[in-house]
Amino acid sequence: MKFRFWGVRGSIPSPGPRTARYGGNTTCIEVRTGGGTLLVLDAGTGLFPLAQQLLKDGAAVDANIFITHSHWDHIHGLPFFTPLFVKGSRVCLHGARDPVSGHGIEHVMAVQLQNSYFPVDEAQMGATIAYRTLEVGVPVEVGDALVSNVVMNHPVINLGYRIASRGKSLFFTGDHEPWHNPHPLGDPRHAPFEAHLFERQQAMDSGMLGVDALIVDCSYTRDEYAARAGWGHGTFDGAIAMALRVGARTLYCTHHEPTRGDDELEAVFAEVLARHAGQLGHLQVHLAHEGLEVSLD
Ligand SMILES: [Zn+2]
Ligand SMILES: [Zn+2]
């Protein structure tokens, strides 16, 4: 199994010379199993260059897109996934039901194809398009892959996905804030919430136990996080702690903060690694960048 990053930026596309080395497109990861099954994690603007590559390859596209959650930076490449316009292509969109509105995953497509936002409606698209709203905690088989999901910590429902195939596995958090108790110490709600968080963390940890590659939202430094607690994003330090806890083989830091240029990103990353020197054991930690391809075989 191999995977490739097509978008590593969080929150808003951030093109330009400042971000040219790591890339300005928002979240999109291509996953290929040994049997050739194509899975795509999130449909940020990175989905567009992926689409160009798929069409260049010539064969009819059969793509299984898994959406972590419905925030724009994870879905706004979707109408521009050009295989949707090609007869003979098949695109299946997977994702959670929004527990607030009750909408299934088809809604993230429908809402973007409204006439005031996009000029082409679904009936005019040539591909066979299918929607599969997932049950929380229920794995699905896609080709030679098994895709399991677990609910992460984010202001809207966000599924973290584990993809396993032929003895290899990866886990992608989508947007995730590891541990945030909004109730201060001394508040009667603090202790029960702490217990709730512990239980939730155990469920998440078991979903990513022993993965070969763990791909995590590392939007903030620990200093930046202080002013952004509760926004639903993680830190480099939190991601490393999580990777060590679950025994991941490699950690890929992604969802880079949109205001952070390449030089600053590298400086921040170097500082985190220096502070963890001697504590990582066999864990390898990498910064994700557009075009980075990783083979797990
Ligand atoms: Zn995001
Ligand atoms: Zn989000």
C-alpha cells in the first residue's frame, strides 16, 4: 500500500512563494492498495491536481473518496474532481451523517452544486456517482481494503479513518484536538468531563493502534495552542504523544497553519524534534508536503 499527499494545508488554500515547498492546497491524500484500489482521504483543493493526474493516466477512474468532515477545506475540491464529468468513471463518496442536521454524506456534494455556487448540476455529470453514509464504528470493505472509522474531537462530527490492506495500515485523523476540557479545575463539571475525554481517547487510540503510518492534524505549536484551545485542532507535541502511545511506526504532520511559510514551518518542526530528542524510540516523524509519496511495503 502507498499514499501520496496532494494537499497539506489547513483551513484555507494558501498558494504563493511563501508556501511553495510544502504546498498551499488543502487536505487531500491519495491511497493505493497493493490490489490497485484507489481511496482518497478528503476532498480539499489538492483533489484537483490529483484529478488531473488520474485523467492523464488514461484509464477510467474508479475512486472511493472518504470525507473526514464537512468543513470547506476538506470538501471544496469536490465539484472540481474532473472524473465526475467523464462517462465510464465511477466515484463513490463516503462519510458520516451530520448528527445536527441529519443529512447524509450526499449533502456535502448537493450543497456545493447549488446553482448560485457552481454552474453544473449533478445530472449533467457523466460519471456514475454513489453515496455511502457510514455508520460510526462500522468498518466497510472497499476492494482489497478495510476502512474503519472512529469519531475524533472537532466542533463538527469528524471521522478518523484507518485503512488496512494486505497487512499494512494507515490512520488519518482529519481535524482533531487531542484533549480539551473547557471546564476549569474546581468546576463540578471538570472531573466528569475529564473521565469522558479519557474514555474517548481510549476509543480513538484503539482505532489507530500499531499503524504503519499515522497522519495527524498538527496545526499549532504548543505556545500557539494556548490561545486556540477548543478550535478543534492539534499540536505537534500532541501528535507525537499520540503516536508514541499507540505504537505507530511513522508520524506525518499535516494540516499546516495557513499563515506559516515554509521556513517558519521547518523552524517550528526542528524545535519540536530537538525537544523530543532521545524520546522517540523507533518512531520516525515527518512533515507532510505536496507530492510526498510513501510506500508501506
Ligand atoms: Zn481543516
Ligand atoms: Zn475542520
